Amino acid sequence: VPGINTDAVGAILREALQWYPTVRGVHFQPVSYFGRHPGAPADQERLTLPELMRAIESQTQGLFKADHFRPPGCEHALCSFHAQYLIAADGRPAALHPLPMTPQPAAPIRAEEGADRAIGFVARQWAGPSIPGTSPTLPACECDRADERGRHTRETLSLDAFLEMARVRAFSVSAMAFQDVWNLDLERVQGCCIHVMAPDGRLIPFCLYNLTAADGRALYRL
């Protein structure tokens, strides 16, 4: 919320990194004005995604950069952003490496396909470690090591261990800007893939589901 906690963006990210790997990401949610509100919010009462990206870069002194962030692969490109990073093997917060993102499709994809992709990403990102005996501080590559006599040896992880290391050492930063009645954009709504299923089988875009008329009547719920 502008003027309330927007100056804590960088501190939140640095705190999250201190708790890695228990915490493996931060999701920011710019305020949306749902529910009862005395009137239309002024522009200065909103935080846009570009403003948030600039705040992340400036408040982390460039540790996270605005040009690291990419549009979503499911919902409309103006609705959210995200980036993934790989934390260095020694766990140093200053050693973050932005990971390449999956190229965006040239044409819009079906909502069901986009939703499946999003669900799969969340499952991979937030699931706990699955390989016993691995640690996120171990190297995720073939590395030179010195034995007790000072001789250098090569240590190679199995493919499964490598994939697990790459997953557990991933750190994500994302944000989503939900719409309210005062800033609703029909084009964004038409490109939505985050739905609420109505009892009659309709898929209602999330930002529409909670809208009411001025007299309080639900517009899209039965």
C-alpha cells in the first residue's frame, strides 16, 4: 500500500534470503480496493507493477533488477511478473543468478493449459526436498575437491541429485495486480486464466467474481 509499507520491499526480500532454504520466494500483492470503500481511490493510493519493480531494484541496491522480471505465461501480460534465481552453492545471499525463463508462446494459449502450467510450477517450486541426504549447500555440478592429502578429485552428483539441488536452490520473486471496479480492464479480463467455477459451470475470471454493483448486488455470482 503506497505510503504504508512500500518502503519495506527490499527489507522483505533480504529477510527472505536470510531464511533460505526454508523460505524460497516472495510474492508481492499491490493493494486492490475490494469490499466497502468510501469512494474511488486516487492514483497515488495505488502501486503499479512497474513502480514495484523499480522499488525492488533500488531497495536491494541492484541485487534484484527490474529487467530480470518477465510477464506471466498464463494470465494477461499486464497482470503479473515473476523471476527465478539460483542461489550460490555456499548459500551467500549476494550470489544470486537469474535463471532464463521459458519463452512466451507466440499466440494466446487455452486457459486450461495455462492453469496446468501454473499449477505445475507452484508444485515444483514449493514442494519439500525429496532426496534423503541432500543439502542445498552442496554443489550442483561436477566440482574440484581436495582430499585429506591435498589431492584434487572430481565429485559428480547423480542426475536426480542435480535436479533436486537446482530445484531446492531456486528462489522466486513475483507479484500480481488484481483489478477492482475502479481500474477494471476488459482486455485483461478476457485474457485471464485464474477463474472461479460457478455452480452452473461458468468459469468466472477472479477479478470479476468479487465485483458488485453500487447497491451491493453481486454481478457475476449466482
